[in-house]
Amino acid sequence: MKQKPKIGLALGAGASRGFAHIGVLQVLEEIGIKVDYIAGSSIGSIVGALYAAGVSPKMMEGLAYNIDAKLCYDLGFSRRGFIQGKKVEELIKMLTRNRSFDELDIPLAVTAVDLITNKRVIIKEGKVYKGVRASISIPGVFQPVYEGDQVLVDGGILERVPVNVVREMGADIVIGVDVAFRGKHRPPENFIETILQTIEVMELEIIKYTIPTEDILICPEVYLDNPLSLDGVEEIIEEGRKATWKVKDRLMALIDE
């Protein structure tokens, strides 16, 4: 009997545009695609962690509609970043029920970058919320995570969509989701927008060389004036759904093969 191919899902960085990942997961479930491995960078690590912990896409949608910025952003004007990250860390801890990586329903890896060694760090051990907190540490925005000799920041800096990570986990078929905005940015209105737009320009160039051509890449078309805004969630999720339906035939053909 032919063995079912292992399917890996790589959820990319993109701040609040990452709510589109929820729409992608909804459609994958609707068309009967079961994910065997997940890798996530930045916002992709949050959505991936919740899904791996058993939170359904429908439940995530409800959470996203009702989330309050005050629950996520704790301002603490440090020279290392203006968001402390303790609030979002506690939120992830609660939603993943304080699980460790080896207790998840689906194998998960999240990525970060160590500023000391200049290398990507793949986190798949220990408490999930701690790994996610490191992965979302957008430089200059979130304060970095200090772990032993490491200073960890956003994993999307070196691999925006961690397709290579999920393939290394054992996936035969890799579905990548890139929530980057590929149009023209508006002129930045503050230093946060300057930081985010600068990082995105860099990541868009890097992604040209980090995603193998045989992988399926889903690209929801989402534009936000403020990438940290928690407004417009319904439209963002819908863009994730639309982008996934566009590649449905290719998804099903790969799995049938």
C-alpha cells in the first residue's frame, strides 16, 4: 500500500497580516488536508503554536475578532525595544495550556535569530510560549529574548517563510504561507513603520533565495497601513481563505500524486 505523503506547513512572518494564516488553515481543513508538521516564524509561530496545541481555526478566528491590543502590547520604553513582550507571552502560555513542544498534537518548530552568532535558531524543545516569544521579537519593536549566551530576535529576518525547516522535520510536501505585502509602502509616519518597512524590504529579497521552486507558496494579498494594528481582522482572514482556494487544485494534485 502506498504510504501517505507527510505534509508540512510553513507559516511566515508579517505582523498582523499573519491573521491570514487562520483563513489558510480553515480552507486546508475544509478540503481535507491534514498537516503533519508545522514551522513558524514570528506571527506564524503564534498561529502554528495554537494549531499544534489543538486550537481550531474557527476558535482562532473568534479569538482574533475579540483580541484587545492592551492584552498584547505592554509598552516599556527600553533602549532594546518599546514592547516588553510579557503580556503576549502570558497570552500564548494560556492558549497553549503551558505545553512543552513534546506535548503538542502536531510536531512544531519555531525560528529565531541569534544576534551573537548571526545564525538562525530552530526552537523545538522546552515551553512553547518561550519559543514563540523569541520568534516574534521584531528588532527595535519587541525587546529581544536573552537565553543563556544567546540574544534572540524575530526568525523572519533570515527565513521569512521557514519551508526549509519544515522539510528538515520530515515533510514530503511543503506548503508555505507568505503574508508579506508586495506592493508599494506608504511613506513611514513614525520610527516603528520605518523599522517594519525596512525589515520587510530585506526579507522580501531574502525569500527569493530561500524557497525551493517545488514548494507550494500561498500569498494572501493583505495591506495594512499599520502592520501592528489589530483592526480589519475579518478581511485579513478572508484574504487567507481566498489565496488558499486559488491553489486548491495544485494542492490536491500533489497529494494525489
